Amino acid sequence: MQKRFLGRTGLHLPILGFGASSLGQEFRSVTLDEAIASVRVALDLGLNFIDTSPFYGRGMSEVLLGVALRDVPRESYTLCSKLGRYDLQHFDFSARRVAESIDVSLHRLRTDHLDIMLCHDIEFVPMQQIVDETIPAMRRAQAAGKIRFIGFSGYPQKIFRLIADQTDVDCVLSYNQYTLQNTRFAEETVPYLKAKGIGVMNAGPFSARLLTNAPLPAWLKEPESVKAAARAAAQLCAHRGVDIAQLALQYSCANPDITTTIAGSANPENIRRWANWLAQPVDADLLAEVLALFAPVKNLGHKEGLPENN
């Protein structure tokens, strides 16, 4: 698995990271055997950057990861978790909760340190609290050796400048905004982050199943025009004998300015398929046709979080 450096952290991450949200049974019931097998297959294939959160399964993802990683040498993987979001509408970025959340995550994950800790989905709260209270509390945990690097995650591109213009962070994570249909992250934000030496991470290459052949979830917020373009693109790929998810993954992972792209599954066969797709050359002609299909709806998305953060 190809690797790239994450900003100035010195971390050398695979271009495809393992997202553990599915281990929290966010999308379907998952057995313990499936969870353990998924993690082990990911590590065997070089996806040794693992991303989780107490929000995923309301703690279940971290617990199952702790079990799956119990006998794995700690130095053989890079571990990222998050704090601040604990349920769909439960957010707490207070300094007290930061300290508690880090200790709980360490306990669940059965480790004495996290390589990366991110503030999770900060667009749902006033930005100034993140700057004035949350990040200083995370820096105290960093000084205590509990976490190595800190940052934040979210969907609106506005938030990245709002925070990084006021305080220092080591890395950030954007999701669903560097895909076949939406490249706002690379166009609007990545050059700014690179200039500051901030590590750049991307999640959601399949854009919540939009760029797959799976039925679209009822909660998908993208406009109908985007959904229609995605169905047309999927049909075009199928006609050429290619799964649109393959093209989507290859595209998201190819950008040299984005260190890692995170995708999640509790199905070991999916993870094997992803690694195989990345080992194959991109069909440049098909990619050009798919991007042309998406051109009329390029970068159309939705609002997320507080209105002032969009």
C-alpha cells in the first residue's frame, strides 16, 4: 500500500485508511468475528491507519477495535479517534469532557496513547468554543503523552479556515467533499492547509453510497439532481464492466496532496476488493466520461450543522 506523509507530523500513512464506523453497527448488525476479521484483513493489506470515534455505535466501535487489536503490536498501526460528538444531537466540547473522553477512548481501545485525536463534526457548535476551550484542553492531553497529534473534522469547507486562522492544529479530516462529484476540499481548502503545514485527510470516497451500486439510504441529503447523475454514472460504468465504486476509490486516493482517504466496512471481502482496486490502473477514458456526467452538478452538496458554519 502506497504511503504519504501527514503534514509536519512525521506520520507516514497509507493512501487508504480503515474506517471503523461500521464496527459500531451504524449500518447493520455486525458479529464479533466479522469485526475482528475486518480489522485483521485491513492490517494484512496495509490499511494500518485506523479511524474511529465514540460516536460510532455510541462506543461500540472503540470497544470492538480494542478487542480486535488486543494482540497486535501497537507500533504496527496508527490509531485515530475523536471527541465531542456522542450521539446524533449530543455534542460536548467542554474542557472537562475532553479530558474524560480521551481517557474513556484509551480504556476502550486498550492503549496508553492515541496517535491522532480529532474534534468530531465541529460545525454543529459555535466555532469559538473549539478555539478557546477544546483545542487547549487537547493540547494539555498531548503534553501528558495521551495523544500525539490533534485536529478536527467536519463537512463545511468554511470551518477549516475559521479554526486554523486562529489556532494551530496538526491535521484535519474532511468527508464527502473529495469525490468524483464533489472536489471542493481539494479546490478550496487543501492549498490553504498545505501552506500552513497542516496534515490533510479525506473520508467518504463513496459519498454515503452515492458512488456505489447499493440502494441510496433514505437519509442521504444530496440534491435529486446529484442522485440522478450518480445513477447515470453507475450505469455507464456497469456498461463498461466496471463498478463505479472502483473508479470512486481510485480517484479519491490518487490526489498526492491528500495523505489518506478513509473508507469503512465490517466485511473483509470489501476490504480485499478495495486493495485490489487500488492495485489496478485507472481507466482514464471512463473517468473522463464520468466526470463529464457529473459536470452539471459538480460540487453541489448540502448544509450541515449551524447555518453560520456553512
